[in-house]
Amino acid sequence: MLLEHIVASEADTERLGAALAPRLRAGLVLFLHGELGAGKTTFVRGILRGLGYNGAVKSPTYTLVEPYQLSGLTVYHFDLYRLNDPEELEFLGVRDYLAGNGVCLVEWAERGAGVLPVPDVDIAIETTGRSPSAAKHMDVRERRQEEGRVVRFTSRTENGAILLHGLATAMDGGSAENAGAVFPP
């Protein structure tokens, strides 16, 4: 199943993450793809806000993983950007995190290839390039706000398809009629 959604701002990205949050269940693995500054951590912040977390959310670039123990669900936020070798994940105890006791949200998952399992859902965040001439003179944060993003969800497992079906239904106002379609913002 493939879903696409256009987000025009950081707040829209957080709202989209929050819309996904109540559908998450222990054992799910989601990979987040996108260039530096694309909004991967912003999306994770939205998920965490949607689950009731109100504290600071930053990318665990140096620690590699940040656990969030929430009521009834543990979320493990991974950022593998600084990973030098996928085998380092074994030293981190990644198999314990992937044992199904929580949700794993993994940024830069391609750096863990060969060690990480197939995700339930791949989430790719890409710039829409709406205003590249204006954006080229801006810093990263300003450019993010100017360009907008396409968030593309692709299910890779049956559990992922179920998750995306629920998200599609919620985004379509409760109707499953258009599940799997591309949704406007």
C-alpha cells in the first residue's frame, strides 16, 4: 500500500505524525528516509506528541537510540546517521529493541542494512521544490518552511498495510473507500 501526503510546514509534518500515532502497536518497525533537514525528527516528534509525550524531542545522533516510555507503549527512536558499520548495531543490542516490545522508528536505516529487518513501513520525506530560487538563499530551517514536503508511506508487511489502511481511513474522514489513495493536504 502506498500513501502520499503533502505537508507545507513543520507543524503539518508534526500533525501527520500525530495522526499516525494512535495506530501504532508494539512490534512495528518504521524506517524514515530523507536528506538532512527533511523533517524526519519533526515527524517523530509528531508521533510522540500524538502519544501524549510533551518533553523535548531531538534526534539521537550521538546516542543512536532514545527510548520513550509512554503509557502502554515504548517508542525507540533511532538515528543511525553516525553509524560507521552496521555491525555496531549488534554492540548496541539492537535485537533487544527489535524483540517486539516497542515501536522502533529508525532514521537513516540504510546505514544498518544487513542487520535491521524489513520494516513494516518505509516513510520517505522529500522536498517538493516549490520555490527553489527563493529557497537557495535561505538557511536550512527557512528552506524547509518554504519548500514543503511530500511524505510517502510504503507498507512492506501485512502489519504495515494494516497500519496504513488505518491512517488512510483517518485522513479520509473515516471512510475506508479511498484507502491506498494519494491524499492532498
